[in-house]
Amino acid sequence: MRKSLIAVATLAALAAPQFAAAQDSGNWIVRVRATHLDSANTNDSVLKGTLAAVVAPGTVASINNKWLPELDISYFFTPNIAAELILTYPQSQDLSLSGVGKIGSFKHLPPTLTAQYHFTDLGALRPYVGAGVNYTNISDVKWDPAVAALSLNLKRNSYGLAAQVGADYALGGGWLLNVDVKKVQIKTDVLSAGTKVGTFKVDPLLVSVGVGMRF
């Protein structure tokens, strides 16, 4: 009896990785992530017109860093090659100037599409790298009364590149733990009375943790 139990236990141990692998295969992965947006907040201001009389050279525009929810959908064309669509809902951000404080707010919707290579020879740990494109739509721009005289506006569309590195850890049954880091190019022209007065670059670093299901 003891030998039979040992044999059964040995067979179960040998079969477990294959069973887990079978449960963790499939063409689709859907993940939910908590993502921290850390903006680069860099500027190229030419300080034209009325803006030059209010904003001193060297003034830095910035948006607030924040946590946001993320939904990610991946499709595997091969065991190693996948495409991932990264989504959230429109995010509200405060816009501030150094030495001045908050001057307004806006919302941005930044869907990103990446092509990924997944490393599949490390067992339950599955690192990946990716690169792709980002489109950001800026909406609901509001300005505080203190800067209303500048007739400020923002260009509403941004296109840029995205780079990504991350890893999934297979828990079995299709469930995954995920960590992910992305660098995304997002920028907008700043207008005053219809004239471009500078470029504001958000270019965020996005650090995410989450869970997913492969099926």
C-alpha cells in the first residue's frame, strides 16, 4: 500500500505541471490592472503674446500623478507573439504651473496597442516585451478664472510610441498575476488666442499590477 501511495504521489507531481499548462493555454488573456501614472512633465514653451507677460521663462507646467484602473485584452497569434489593447476610461487631470498653482483641468483617454514577444521557456513565469502606438484624446478642458484672459486651449489629439516590459505568473486554472511597466509618448500643443505658445509633454511612466485570465 505504501509503495502504491508513493507511486500515485509521484505520478501526480509529474502530471501537475502538464495539467497547469493545459489550464493556462489559450489565445486570449484579459487582465485588470491598477496603474500608477507618473508624468514626465516636460515643456517647450515659446512664451508668445499675453502668455509672456504672465508666465516667466523657466516656468514648468505639470499634471498630477495618480492611480487609475486599466483593462487589457491580449490575443496570441502564436505561443510567443501577441497583440495587446490597453484601455481605461477618460481620466481627469489637474494642470498646474510652477509658481502659479493650478490653472485648469482636462480629461484624457489614452488607448494603446502593442505587439509583444512572450518568453515561454521559464515555466510559470512568463516575461514579455512589447512596443506599439498610443492615441490620446483630450477633452473637457477647463481653465481657472485667473488665466481666462490668456484664452488658453489644448490640442485635442496626440499620437506617440509606446514601449513595454512585464511578466505574467501562472497560478493554474487560467489565472495569472501580472506586473507591467510602460513608457508612453503623450504631448499636446498649448494655444493662446489660437496661437501656439508651446508644447506640453506628459510622456508618462505607467507601472501596473493586476490579475488576468487566459482562455
